[in-house]
Amino acid sequence: MSLDASVGSTPSFKRSLQIVWVGVRRQPRWFAFAVAGSALYGVMTVLTAWAIGKVTREEVQPAVAAGHATAAQLWTIFGWIAGVVVVNVVGVVIRRIAAGYTMYNVAAGFRREVTRQYLRLPLSWHHRHPSGQLLSNANADVEATWNVFAPLPMAIGVVIMLVAGIVQMVLVDPVMAIIGLTVFPLLFLANMVFQRAMSPRVSRAQQLRAEVSEVAHESFEAALIVKSMGREQQESDRFEEVTRRLQAANVEVGRTRGTFDPVIEAIPTLGTLAVLAVGAHQVANGALEPAAVVQVAYLISVLAFPVRALGWVLGELPRTVVGWDRVDAVLKARGELEFGSSQPERRGASHARLDRIDYAYDIVDEAGEESTFQAIHGVSLEVEPGTTVALVGPTGSGKTTLTNLTLRLVDPDRGHVTLDGLDLRQVARGGVSSVAALVPQQTFMFDDTVAGNVTLGGDYSDEQVWAALEVAQATGFVRELPLGIETRVGERGTSLSGGQRQRIALARAVIRKPQLLVLDDATSAVDPAVEQAILAGLRASSAGTSVLVVAYRMSTITLADQIVYVEGGRVVDHGTHAELERRCTGYQRLVTAYAREAAERAALAADEEVDA
């Protein structure tokens, strides 16, 4: 099921209640408190009408007949009204606080579940779903699903209020009760039409909120590209287009609500006027006391507002269904990696092996059609304990995919990946990451300190942090930072250069003393001299580490014990640098281009020194 899937225009009332019941089961105690507070409010609202009728009959009418009110009469009126109002307010406070706890606790629980599911799902699933949509699932969609708990307890209390109110009206005067009760079927009918009209409009608006989030997220993430390519206006136009559509959808929702609100507001007013007209006629004929008319009229007016709570619930239910469908699609998403119970041993350098691996990416086009792209074809490669193996090949040849398979970030479609003889599918969750580390092409920095980005919350001392930074050739610039390793690097490490971010990312891997270290072009942003120092430091400090490195520079390639040349998702040849230069034409062309690039960079650097 697509995350973008929208529900039908009129989701069933039964299905809506089933979704609400899911939330009730999550917070039964707070929901029960909210309903109890609402019931107290409902009963006291009806008793307010009874109290008004009582004081009108026993205190107000005698005072009017006498032409003046005594202090005792005034205190009696104040006591009755204040008493029922205070208890009523207590009910409202209980309902609102408990309903708030219910709504926010349920929403928080589902946000955690959605986030955990994102972390469990493999990279292949994330490749198919835009980040903006996923942010909307965890935020706007969760809120839309459970906002119904704000009016729901009051709507349940309305049932109690209606029963008590109807009984009281019938006891006061059956004729006026019948006239007054015509208000409530009309309100329910108006609310039903309102729900049917609102449902498709709310569904459309909720989907567009996710699209706005998606476009905004892409623009922010690609800020450097947007600015460097002069695409600011085009991105602004793209964002404006989707926000205009959201604006139109929200206006349509508001227009629909604005059409129905006056009608729903007018119905109880008309009912009150009808009761007053009939009641006044009966009072004039001496068939009824004025207090009875006041009591029934007040009951209709005070019951009409809580009945609107049912309308609010009905208005929220379409958003509840749409939000739930989008959240539930994430929670039910398949593709999660299955884990075994085996744990890799902590010992010396690991032995990694890929045996006849096939892997294909799932691709979704703009029309939503799914297809596959075969990225890896029958690849076998081996990283012997303590050795360094370089993956070399042209862009798009599958090198990064092979590193992801080696660390089980994705599972192969066919074949086996083993680490120290263990099939990675049999390894327990967290087992691979306990003995292996990756430094990817695109380094990511958290908005934390240098030390926090190196340790990632692990229990490491400052001395260990500095030692890892030393291997990564990062101590020089870190010592120059205002607070050293306690300096915050900003969101995504914006206060650091690309090479500095790469060196901190390398230290992040080194500090864990991995038995298998995978470097995916991990030194591309540093200059060759620094890269040589980093590689030498790794060589000296990684006697207990096997290294698989995606290499684009001759300095990295010549460091490797074995080189695997990959092209078109297939291993074309493997051996030492000298061996491949003699027999592999593709490798010869590639390393010649790398050598030419290195020479050009060196010449440029020399010219800059002369000019200086």
C-alpha cells in the first residue's frame, strides 16, 4: 500500500470508531477519567436547568410578586447557581486535562513506533519513499489521527446529558418537550451531511500537507545546489505551486465549514424560539408556569452546544481515517531485515566474504509504476583477515552497493554474505555493527560537539577521542576550535569544511576498534598529503582490522593488498596493482586517469606556491 494512498470520499463510521478504539486501548485510564469528567459536566449542565427552574419558581417569582427581593432570596439564588456551576467547572477541568493526556500520550506513542519502524526498515525501503513524506507521517499524520480525542470525551458525555435533559423536559411539559426535541434530529442530520461534505476535502488537504513537507525538505537539503546553480526562483515557484494547492484545499475546507456552521448554529436558536412561543401562549392561558418555560428553553439552549461536540467529532473522523491510513502503511511496511541469534566474536581482524551476490534496486517512476534495476551480478569477493582490499571501478559500477551488502545494510537477492564464517542473516540485531564500521561517501554530522559526533553516545574517554582524532589527522584543527572537542559543530557540521567532517567521521569509526572497517571514498575531501598521513595512521593502528576501501586515488589504491576491479555490477578482475596494470584494460584506463588527475592537482598546487 502506498504511503500516499488516500481513502475513499466517505470512510465508514464503523471503521472510524475502530481506529478510535485503538487509541482508547492505549490510554484506557486517562480516557476513562476524561469520560467521567464529561459525564459529570453533562449531569451538572442538566441540573443547572433544574436549579434555574427551582430558584425561578421559589425565589424569583415571589420576589417579582412582592416587588422586592430579600437578602435571603438573593443568597439562595447565588448559592444554588454557584454550587452547580462550581461542580460543572470541575467536570470540565477533569475532562480537558484527561483528554489532553489521552491525545498527547497516544500521539507520542505512535510517533515513537513510527520512528522505530523507520530505523528497522532497510535502506531499500527508504530509497522508495521521500524523506518529506516520512516526516509528515511521523508528525502531521500522527496528529491528524489522534486529534479526535480532544472533542471525543465531551461527545460521549453529551449522550448522558441528552438522556437526562430529555427526561427532565418531558417531566416539565410533554408538549414543549416534543417541540424542543425536534432540534436534535435536525442537528444530527445537519452533522451527517456536514461529514459527507467534509471527508473528501479533508483527505485532499492532509495529502497536500505531506507534499508541502516533501518539497520543503528537498529544498532545504539541496540548499547548496539550489544556490550554486541559481535555482532559487525555480524552487520558490515549485514550493509556491504546491502551497497554493494546499491553500485552495484549506479554503475549500473552510468554505464548507463556513456554510454548515451558521445552519447548525441556527437550528437550536429556532427551537428555543418555538418553545418560547408555545410556552408563552400556555402561560397566558394559565396552563403553565413561567418557571417551566424558562427551564425548558434553557435546557434546549445549553444542550445544543454540547450536541455540537458530536459534530466536531464527526468533522475530525475523516482526518482520523486519512492520518491513520498513512501511519498504518508505515507500521505495516514489509522489508524489515530478519535477524538471527548468533553474535560475532570479538577477536582479531575479521574475514569478510561475498559469495555469488545478486542485488537489484526497486525503482518507482513518476507514474507510481515499480520496476527493478539489477545493480550487482554474481559478485564474489573476499577480505582476508588483516588485509586491505580496494574496490576500484568507474562511477555507477556498484562499489557503494557492495559496501552496503558487506555490512548488511541491505540483503542480497541471491547469494550469501559472511563475516568470520557467519551468514549475516544469522547474526543478531546489532551484531554486525559491534564488530564492523562504515565511513560513507556522504558524511553526516549531528548538531553536537566534536566529541559527541565521535562517540555517538558511547562510553569513551576524552583520551580515546583524541587518539581516534590523531589517527584521522584531525587533532590539528580540533585543537584550534574555541572549545576543542567540546565545540558544537552546528547542524550537519556546517561550521566545518568537507575534509574536516570526513576526518571526524573517520575518527568515529576508528574509536570503535572495528574488526572490519569499510571506507567508501572516505578521504575524497582532504588533500593528498593529509590522505597519505591518514592512510599511514590507519595502517599502523589497524593491525587487528580488515579494511575494505572504495578507492578513487592512486595513493589509496597502491596501499591495498588486493584490488578488485568492478564494472557494470560485475567483478572483472582482481589482484595486485601491478598484476591488474598488466592484464586489465579497464583498470589501466582508470588508473591512468587517476594518475593524470593527481599530477594536475600537484602542478596546480606548485603554481599556487610559486605565485605566493
